[in-house]
Amino acid sequence: MSNAAIKEQFPSDVHERLQNREDIVVLDVREPDEWEEGHIPQAKHIPLGVLPERMDELDPDKETIVVCRSGGRSGKACEFLASKGYRVVNMTGGMSKWFGEVETGK
């Protein structure tokens, strides 16, 4: 774990960045059933439990905004990815505070 503080952004800021078509990745680390209930349309889904095996699917040079239900699991994912050199931001409040468009299903 690194000593550096993990950056955080509110869902409203993330929504605005997506609307502005910024070159960012949204990573949803929730379980498959949570993902299917509703996720941010542009998001990539890698559950927290398999993140170590699948982190190579992410670009370490691109800013990755990590999302879960309320911010706990995404915080853990951010700590892990940051320790591996990834540029990460935790979305404070998670999907429970998301007001933008959501997609359901796989």
C-alpha cells in the first residue's frame, strides 16, 4: 500500500467529465449481479476479486476512475492499482450517488 492519498471525485464531476468526452476510463469493481442491475454505460467491468489477474486490461497511463456501490471497494481497488503504478481516482459515494444514465444487463 502506498502512503500517497488517493484522489477522489464526486459522481457529478465524473458525469461532467464523461459528458465532455474526456479520455478517461471508468472501472466498475462490483460483483456481476450488481453490474447487471445498473452501471455507467461507458464503464469497464472487472470485479474487485479478480482485479489482480485482470489489471493488465487497463492502461496504467490513462486516468482510471474506479466505481463500486458506495466507495469502499473502489477505495481498495484504487490502493491496489496505485501501488502498481496506475493513475486512479475513487468515485466518492459510488453508484448509490450516481444520477447519470445507467445501463442494465451484461
